[in-house]
Amino acid sequence: MQWTAIVNPAAGRGRTRKLLPELHAACAASALDIDLQVPTSAEHGHTLARQAFAAGRGVLACGGDGTVGELAGIAAETDGLLALVPSGSGNDFARHLGFDVGNPLDSFAVLEAGRIARVDLGRAWAGGRSPHEAPTWFCTVASTGFDAAANEWANGVQRLRGTTLYIVAMLRTLATYKPRRFLLTVDGEAHMIESWLVAVGNSRSYGGGMRVTPNAALDDGMLDVIAVGPVSRARFLRTFPQVFKGGHVDRDEVQTWRGRLVEIESIEAGEGALELYASGDSAGALPARLEGTRGALRMVVPALAPVPDAEPLAGPPT
């Protein structure tokens, strides 16, 4: 297999840019044919990915969940093969699949000793787009409400990353945010709710390991949905630490659903449009339609990744 490594140097708030010399060295040292590319823009990266897949090459996504989600969507549309180097800020998709997110360069060994599996992706239409238009693909969690507002602020911060950044963003947002009313529809069943947030998970976590949808799986084609009811700020703060182990879903103020099609509409009068964030990036304003897509992505995963029916990789050329 020949590979094109596509590097997002901005991922991880500068972490990936600092890794560039080591990424170049790892590509050169590999027994595989790996061509490293540093695109000049996201659109340029998308073009490089499409060209690589069209030429029968795999794509090695070097970046965070946003980068991986975008390239995974292109891979899903072309049935291309994706691998990853988790060098972003959160790396929650890689974390779910069993990659060592603390040592991103170890992912080069997965290229030679891992397996090929089909894993689920989510796709979303927001900002007025219809299902007949191109979706926003996401690999981790899409959310709106409180955590989307925190995410928006966090995206403008350079000095922090990962869980620390999200906690700071959460505390800052908590001072002014209030619960909103939503019409949430899961597989045709409508729910009028008032909630701090609505999170829709393809995988388990966001924000660098916060297991917001802890029961999400990558092989069932389903989306896991949670909503946190209109509790006081003090109670919200008491509930929040449980998200690191997923214990919040057992609290009375947390509602959960699971389905293949999720629709979210804001019904808060007099408020500005609420944004949907998907894998850490804005996907557009509500209303939104989200779908689980079973087995959409062919991907190289670690040998012990929690996905069934994975096939062994062919060994490196001799």
C-alpha cells in the first residue's frame, strides 16, 4: 500500500507544526511508501486526499478530530482507506479506537501491524442545508447549546489545549449561558425539552477524553444522544466531573436516546441562532439533521481496537 500523509500544521494549537521534523523522519524511515504533504489550506488538503484516493493510495491524516473527520468523509465518499496520526488537541476518535494519543508517532507502527476495519461515521446537515446537499461528516460528537458555545470560545484560544482548554471554556461560558428549549426528534419520536446541551455521539468522547456519550459504539450505525436538563448552575457543576467516566448518564437530570436519525431544532423565542459543532468545528446553525452511517469508513486501526470483523493488513514490501 502506498500512502499520502496529509498534515494539518495548525492542529493541536501548534503541536502538529512542532512535530513536522519528526513526521518527515518517520515517513522516511518507514518501510512503506509514504509521501508527506503539508497543504496550504483545508480545501487544498481535501484536494490532495481526493487525488490520493483516486490514485489508489491510502491517506494518513495527521491532525485532530476536525482534520480526521473531514478526511474521513472524503474517504467514505470514495471508499478510500484512511489511517491517522493523532496530533491534535483532543484526539477522541483515536482514543476510542485504542491509539496511544500521548505518543502520536507510534501510529506509524499501526500502518504495518494494524488491521483494516469498517467503522461508523456521523453526518450532519445544518445551516439551511438539505439532505440532498453535501453533509458535514464527523467522527466523534456533534453538539449544540452550552458546550457548542464553549467550543466556539475555545477555538479562538492558542495557549491551552485538550481537557484543560475545555474546562476553562466551560467555566467561562457557565457564567452567562442558560438552558434553552429544543425540539429533539429521534427516529421520528419528538421530544420537547429544556436543556443545557444536546450531544449526539458517533463515538464516546470529546474535549480530550470527556465521555459524554459513554455507550456509543463504532460498529452499530447508531447515534447516542444525551440532554442535560435545566438544573441550576451549581448542580450542573456538581454533575460535570462525572463526564470523565461517563457516570453523568445515570443522573436524573440527564436524558438519553439512541437512533439512526436525529433532528434538533431550537424553539427559544428571541434568541440568536444556535450553532451545531461537529468534531470540534462549526457545522452551521440549527435546525440540524444528523444521521449515523454504519461502516462508512475503511480505516487502519490498532490490533486491539474495539471493532469486530477487522482484516489483517498486508505486510510491508520485501
